[in-house]
Amino acid sequence: MTLGDILAALAAIFIVGASWSAAILLVALAFPRPVTRAETALRDAPGRCAGVGSTMVLVCGLLATLLINVAPGPLKLLGALLLGGLSLLAALGSGAIVRLVAGRIDDLGSPLSPFGSLTRASVLYVSSGFLPILGWFILIPAALLFSVGCGFEALRQPKKSQAAMEVLA
């Protein structure tokens, strides 16, 4: 292994981290209502989010892996679509986790703008997964389960109509 190979691997890891952080920010800013519902689901019932996420990752992840590796052509596409759906749920849930962390950064009295604290929370969330051993084997799997679970809960919750919101207020 040459120094160029090592630098290429480090650059790839950095690019993946920066891309995931950008995707989380994009989802958090572009889809505020579903991210807010996911944040509420995570805050109200974190155990439920972890359980739903575990089930979703186990069932859909195994099915997608089987379809991609064993099935003929058109079913491989179905497996790829399943993995894409899990990735979308993870991005939605990660946006909720980042918004929750950004709110806690603001609660500490940080003089940052809302976008600044959201960006800082996103970088903190993604970079914590780079921590050897603890990040790789505990933080990343836990973040995956929680993010998929609260992302699913956000899409599963019925949208309240404007009239219903006025009655509740």
C-alpha cells in the first residue's frame, strides 16, 4: 500500500462525511414539517424509534441485501430501491437528530444563528461516527437505528389539518 492509496482512502472518507452532513442539512432545511414530526417522535418516544428502526433495518436491510446479491435483474432493482428508501428515512431522521442537537446548542447560550447551530450540530453528529471503535461500532449503528425509526414515525404520523390545529390551539 502506497502513500497515495492511504491519502485516497482518507479523502474518500472525508468526502463521504461532508456529503452526509450536507444531505442532513438539506433535508432539515428543505422539509421542515416532516423533520419536526420526526424530532417530536424522537423526543417523545426514543425507545419506540429505536425499536421501529431496528425492525426496519433488519427486515428491509436483509431483504434488500438478499435481492441485490441473489435475485435476477429486475428484483435487484427492487433491492436497490429498498436500500434507497432506508437511506431516505435515515436522512430524514438524521435531520431530526441534528435539529434536536442544534436546539440544545442554542439552549447553552451559543451566540450562533439558527443555521450556524444547525451546521455545527450536523458536523458534530457526522464526525462523531469517525471516532475509532466507539464511533464505528456503537454511535453509527445507534444513530442508524434511531434515525430510521424516527424518520419512519414522521412519515407514518397523520398530518393534522389546519382546522384541527386551530381547535387544539
